Amino acid sequence: MKLSRLLLLLLTTIIIAGCSATTTIDEYRPTGEAIALNEDDRIVLLGRRDAGHYETDREFISCVGEKMKGGDIRVLPEQEFIDAIYPWFEPRTAPKGLLRLKRLMQDGSIKDEVNKLSIRYLVWLDGSTETLDSGGSMSCAIGPGGGGCFGFAQWDKLSVYEAIVWDLQDLTEKGRLRVDSEGTSYLIGAVAPIPFLTPVKSDACASLGNQLKGFFTVQSNAEQ
Amino acid sequence: MFTIKMKMFATVLSLIVLSGCSSSASVQLTNDFPQVLAKPKPLSAAIVFEPSFSNYVARPNEKTEIDIGSAQVRLLRNAFAGLFSNLEFVASREEITLDRAMVIIPSIREVQVSVPSDNYLNVFEVWIKYNLDLETTDGDTIDSWFMPAYGKTPDAFMASKSAAIGEAAIIALRDAGAKLMLDFYRIPTVNNWAIEERRKARQANIREVSP
């Protein structure tokens, strides 16, 4: 009796341990100091959507925005910024580099709108979550006497996202972050299908959001 | 009695599930578009939204229908307001009252849709191929400009096909606005027309001032 309980506990521990994602963050900043942000200034997070085969999804952008909101950092919703500055940040027109951004900011009406929205920093997020590999099989059947699923399936997911911080006042790049998160999820069919899902994407979001939050330090107007 | 009720419930449930799995999509675009952030040139234009354009319903394939007419009129009204300071929107060429204006007659050549089962990618895609016939008020042709627009939206688990195609169509329409703002005055014939119109306006001003 004791042995079976121990086995069950061991199996549960193995499965739960298998459901955690491995996350790596690479960071580059020209200086080690945190980026100063006035308490009136805001940050906008924008997703890159010009690649042909994937899109940086809006759900991920809002997730990172939510993670950054703590610590007095004010984040402007992505769509609000894109609409206010339409059509200059659509997939076709959004600046890919600082040179194009500088040309864009030479337009008085665009610069005025950016100032009106109090946007100091723009963070580009680019990446996606993909299923790399899958294995196992699961079959489900239903009949007059009932139904059920039997088998075992597993799949690996990888989230790779890059964040680039642009200063809209100096028109310079302030830093880069890259997050890689990988993990395996399982589905066990024992009459009812029991999923053990690894939160790869939400791990990537939390790691990126928290790391980005550490990039900035909010200064009150009285401190300056 | 209980058996009949259960059977009826099972039939209704099956119908709901099957209709949810249906691969046809009928989309109506009712959203608004943002105002463009641009300073218009001091030029005049008459935009002719013919009924075939303003009531356009795209049928890119037998299973998909996109009611795009009113949405594209709303978008183009906003976009042209960022290009010309003096605008007139009419339903036919005969209704134009402006003198010395560019007459723009937009039309759709084709609408194409691609879904994940077609492209093997996790995206829904919409292409709208516009054509803009550009003329003077006297009826002389300035140019005929082909303007393709593209929109895509990621596939989401359990999201409806109609919603995904609708979202991709909205992105394609926004892209049409962006393309128009970016490239319209780069068309050589349009640029020449704009230069000529400004020269004529300056001459007219000089004539008014001189005794």
C-alpha cells in the first residue's frame, strides 16, 4: 500500500517537473544604468507584423504590457497608439530601423501626436510560439455504453521573442532583450484525457515583462 | 417521453456542433477607421463611389462572402481627406460640381482569401486588388493605378473562420489606406498633375492681384 502511494507520488512529481518550461533571457544595454522615465511619460509596446509566416500576437503584447504596468510604469495600449498615428505604424509603413524613424519624426504632425500621447519609449516585440515536435497517439471512442480516450501524446513548444527599446526623444536604441522558452506538454488518455500543459508562452511573457520592467526607473517630476 | 426529449436534445446538440464546424464564412465589416494623420495638399478631388463599389460584396470563393462596400467607402473617405484639402464625394461622374479637380473612380479588380488549410500556415489572409481611374474634370485620363492591399490575422484555437477573415479584411483595408497615403503622390503622372495645378493656381492668383 505504501509502495503504491510512493509510486503515485513519484509519478506525479515527474510529470509536474516535466511540465515546467526552460527559459533563457539575453540582454544587451549600452550602459548598465536603468533608463530614466518621467512619471508623466508613457511606453508603448508594438508587435512586428511584417513577416510572411507569423505574426507577433496581440495577446502576447498585452500580456507583456500587463507585467510591466507595476512600478508606476504607464503603458499605452498598442491599438490606441496605432490608431492615433494611422497610417504610419501599419505593417507596410512602420519603421524597421532608426533611420526611417528619424525621417518619420521629422514630420511635425507625427511628432506632435507622439508628444500629445506622452510617449517617450517605444518597445518593438517580435516573435512567435511554435510547436516543434509531437509524438504518441491518442484514440477516443464513444458507444452506447459510454466512451473514453486511451493513449499518450506529447508535444514540444518553443517561444522566441525579441524586444527592442527605442527612445522617441533622442531617436536612439536603448537596449535589446531576447527570450527563449521551451517546454513539453503531455496528454494522458485514461478514460478521460488528462492534460499536463507547459505554459511556454506565458513563461516567456512573464520573463520578458519583468526583465523589461527592470530596464526602466521612474523619476518623479520633483526629483529632476 | 424522457427518451424523446433526450433524442431531441442530442439532435440539437449535434446540429450546433456541426454548424460550428461549417467551413463557410459570411462577413460584414461594420467597424470604423481612424482619421489619417497627414497634412493634405491644397488640391481638389472628386471621388466617385459608384453603387457597384459602395455596395460591393466580395465572393472570393463559393464558401466565403465579404460585405466590404460600406467599409471601403468609410476608409477611402478618411484616406483621401489626408491627400486633398478640397474634396467632393459623389455617386456618379455627372454629380461632380468642382472645377479643376482630379476625378478618382475606385473599383475592385479582385478579392482573394487564403485560410490555414490552403496555405499550411497558421494565418488567414485577404488580398484586395483595387484600381483607381484618375481623370481630369474634362474627362482626360491622368492614369489608371493598380493598388493591391494585404491583410493577415493569426489562426486562433476555436476562433471562428468568419471572425478571422473579417479581421484580415479590416487589416487589408487599413493597408489600402496606408498604401494610398504612402504612394499616391509618388505616381509620376499624379505628381506632374499636382505641380501643374499649383502652377495654374499661382498664375490665377497673380492675375487677380495685378490691375
